[in-house]
Amino acid sequence: MQTLSKQQVSNWVLLDYHAQKQVFQEKIHFLERKYATDFVSFEQQIEQASEENFEAWDDYIEWKAYQQFLSELLIKIDEIKHGDFQMA
């Protein structure tokens, strides 16, 4: 049986979180390039549009989810870095 330290587990979890962060950032950057704007501006455009654009609306929903996932992940990364987690 192998025993892992809390530090070893936190390093592994951080590695996984940073990989997820990279994926979310790549998806966000793709959408920023596609629409040549940031999320806040794009959200305003969607809300003020006189006609519904289904592709833009789908991208908006996806983009909003990536923004939320990234935000939550950054909090988790910060917690792990500060040792604010428990092991079962």
C-alpha cells in the first residue's frame, strides 16, 4: 500500500485544475476571436439585438458557461494553493 501526502495530492489536483483551466481559456479565446470582442460586450450585443441569431445565441450560452466554469475553477485553484481543502 502506498501512502500519499496532502502535498502530493494537492499537486496532482492542481495539475488537473490547470489542465481544465487551459481548456476553458482556449474556448473563451476562440469565441473572443470569432466575435472580435470580450464576453461583456458580446452579452450586451445579444441582449440588444433586434433579431435573434441562433448561432450567436448558442455561442453566448456556451461562452457564459465557460466564463462561469473558469471563475469557479480559479477559486478552487486558489483554495488548493492556500491548503484550504480536506482529504477523505
